Amino acid sequence: MKKFSVIYCLAVLLAFPIIAEAQVNEDLTEEKKEKLSKRPADIVQTEIGELRLVPPFSSESVTKESKVIGWGDNKPNAPAGFKVTKFAENLNHPRRTYIAPNDDIFVVESNTENSADRITLIRDIDQDGTPDYQEVFLDNLNQPYGMLILNDYFYVANTDGLYRYPYTEGDTEIKDEGEKILNLPAGGYNNHWTRNLIANKEGSKIYVSVGSASNVGEYGMEKEKRRAAILEINPDGTGEKIYASGLRNPVGMDWNPVTGELWTAVNERDKIGNNLVPDYITSVQEDGWYGWPYSYYGQIQDPRWAEDPHKDLVEKAIVPDVPVGPHTASLGLAFYTKDKFPDKYKNGAFVGQHGSWNRAVFSGYKILFVPFDENGKPGQPEDFLTGFIANEAESKVYGRPVGVSITPDGALLVSDDDANVIWKVSAE
């Protein structure tokens, strides 16, 4: 795997602010698509083994939206030895949870449209595993997603900026207007509005994920400045640098508990077939370049950039570590560092797959588990929480899992935003 200078990368991208928009071609001729579909499959080596990637346009790109019908008396399915309970409800699109050092649970309620734009505080006061307190903690936000407590501040990543508010442990609400410490680019293709947050172990740096404004750069690369990237800043918002780029839509972030590496869950691009391009989770190399929009899985060139392939960038692209299926909308990521689950789950990663619209047969709509060995290296993904699809033929689903987090008592919380439920998965 290769690294290169992010300064150089940005210089190359910004050197084409006008011609880039003209060079990408999403509307290839049928003759060109047919020719591409007949080329040999691409084979790449990932951290979990060989991956075979079918040719572009070897299947038709389709639109298949899901219809959420709610759970009724049903609930998701977990492996034997686990129980699934409804942890919280009466929420408005609970997108993800953040667990504070004092075990308070913060729920961000936000959506693409008609967003509640608030954060709710949940407490299990008597520590019996069931919430005793659920009230609005902070509102009047703008499509919030990332949350972080650091240095007596409560940080919130709205879609257009990072804010921080004075915070004392145990606070039940915030009324302060807060301070905007970082402007963030807003708007984008296919709901790329989420901005996640995570701090390093020392608390000296904050990492902010920002998805792309487009599918494959079709609006011009000048619209992608500081996007499709993870930004690194100081806690006061200064000192910004591009930590890693070429990541189409990085959302979930967590630290590998063995290696200390930053990992992220990334949504890959659409409209070149049912099975392209697989989403992935990957370790994030500082100053790393991951290919979007010019290539995928290393040096596989996106054919829509045939007239302006940016060969120098394609050659430097890093192959992501763990493919997790095409069009799964893998958004949540959390390493399991507790000891309540069986040993196989120790230091492994849970991945929340929201489910996508660009595949003839639904993929995603479940929680994956990726085991990691004693050296912090990943293994083959496996299904963990399933049963979200109610009727494939009728495009009906009970709900859509998004964020995942680990509770102080060693359970897994799953935010089911379209069903307005938070599920708790515990070992029996």
C-alpha cells in the first residue's frame, strides 16, 4: 500500500476546477457500456483475501427504494445466545447514539428531510438496563450527526459546521448558543449530509468525516474541496488538515483497540451495476488516498473518467481492507471492547448497514460483524442482526439500522432510524 502527499493531491484536484466537470461522463453510450461489460473481472487482494469485482455495467443499474412498514410485534433476529429488546422509542429518526464517560446516552435525531434537528438524553439511572429518563438535551440544530465530549465541551457536527458548547458532566440540557469553530461544506448527492466526530486517545485532535457532494464528481471537482475526506483539527477548530481523502462517504469511525489505527465505514459509488462498487470498512492511513472518484479498490479505473483518468492518482490509490457488499449503505462502525459477548467478538467490529436503493435485490438492512484476531487484523464478515427485510418482492422493510455503539454493560445499541426505535442486543 502506498502513501502520498495530501498537499500534492489537493493541488492536482484543484488544478482542474473547470475541465473536471466536462471530463466525467455519467452517460456513456450503450455500445461503450456493452464493451465494458465484456471485459475480464478485476481481482484485487484485500486484508481478508482475494476479491473478484465484476466488470462495470455487467448488470443494469436500477432504482429500488424500500418502504418502511414498522415492526409491530416483530423484532430483529440475533444469533443464538443473544436477546434483542426494545431499548428506546418515541424518537424521531434516531440516527446514532453517543455514550458519555458518565454513561449518559445521547441520541441524535436527524434526517434528510423534515429533520427533528435535536439531541435527546437517555439515562438508565438504576442500572437495570432500561432507560429511566428521556428528554431533549439540545435542539435547534441543522442536521446533526457527530457528537463528542472533550475538555468540558459538548461538540456537535451539524451538516454545515462544527459547534461546541460549555458542558459539565451530568448536565441534562444545553441552552447556550454555542460556538461555531469550523465551517463545513453542506449539501450533496444521495444524503451525504452526515458529519461524524471522533477524538484521538490524548484528546489533542478531532477527526471529522465529510462525504462527497456527488456520485462520481459529476458536479465538478471544485465542489469537492474538503469533501470525500476525513479532516483533522485541534479541539478549538484550528490547524485543519486533510487526514485522508478519496473516501466517497466515510461515516462510522472508531479506533482499532489492538493496533490503535483509525477505522472508518465508507459508502462507495453508484450507477455502474448491481454488484459495483462494494462498500467497505478500512484502516485509515494518514495522508492516504483511496481513489474516489477516479478509481476504486486501488487501481480499477472508473470508466466514467475515461477522458481524464488522472493516472497519477489512480496509481497511488490504496486498496481498502474489508469489503462489506455493494450498495449496503454501511454507516455505523463500533469495535467491541467489553467482555459480555463470547470471546469471538472481543475487539471485533460491528457495522450498521442502512440498506441502499441502487440494487435489484436488497443488500444491507442488517448489522454485520467483522472478527479481528489478537494482532488486530480483520477476518471474514458475518451476519449478526438480521430480519429487517419484511417482504423483498414488495420492497417492504420493518426498519433500517444505522448507528451502533457499545453500552457500559457490554450490550450493543442499534439505531433503527426509519422505525424510530433503538434496539439493545445483550448476551443471554
